[in-house]
Amino acid sequence: MPNIILEYTDNLNFDPAPFFEKLHFKLEQVDSIRWKGLKSRAIKLTEYHMAEGGEEYKMACLTAVIREGRPQAIKEEIAQVLITALRDEFGPRREKGELISLSTDMRELLNGVAITDNNWPVEGVHPEKRVEK
């Protein structure tokens, strides 16, 4: 946990894989996030409408889905990591005039209702041994 969902408009011309690698590294630094539990996926939106419908508008929204019970401070830290990652990724393009809306969303899964079952090995490269790319 958490599950990260990136929704972005198809006019953004963006490869999410390198972005997720950087984002996972940053999220691993947040207390209570297990590095083996991070799962990210991207959804390229082909049908959308923003503001008055201008084709120049672009959007990227990161949603974090976490188990309930984390302190408010942890939720806020996750939200800050998400929005900072988006700003780092798309800031230069915005500075050059691209109209890109960036947003985050946080959702909690209810204990006993949301179930995860995986058989991933526990061993692997621990966060303190990883290097940021």
C-alpha cells in the first residue's frame, strides 16, 4: 500500500514509467509506507472535458489509495509528495506555456472490506540501499 493511480489526458504526451520510478523512491521515504507494497498504474484519458472545452488544456491527477487508520500528518505528507512529483515533472512544460492542471486525491480503503492477496517475496532491494535515478 498505497496504490497510486495516475489519470492523464492523451494530449499530454507523457511516458508514466520513469515518473513512477521516481515517485516510488520519494514515497518510500514516508513513514509507514512499505516499499514492496507500492503499486502504480496509469490511465490515459481519451474522453474528457475541461473548463470551456479548449483543446489546449491538459490534466494529470494522482490518486493515492491507502488503508484506513493512518494519521492525518501521514496523509498530508503523501499528498505533498504527490503534488511535488507532478510539479517537478510538468513544471518546466507549464513554464513554457502549456496549460496543465495538476491535482491529487487521497482515498482510504476500509479494513476488512478491501483485501490484498499477493505472493511477492519479502527480500529485495531495501529503500535505504536504493539510489534515486
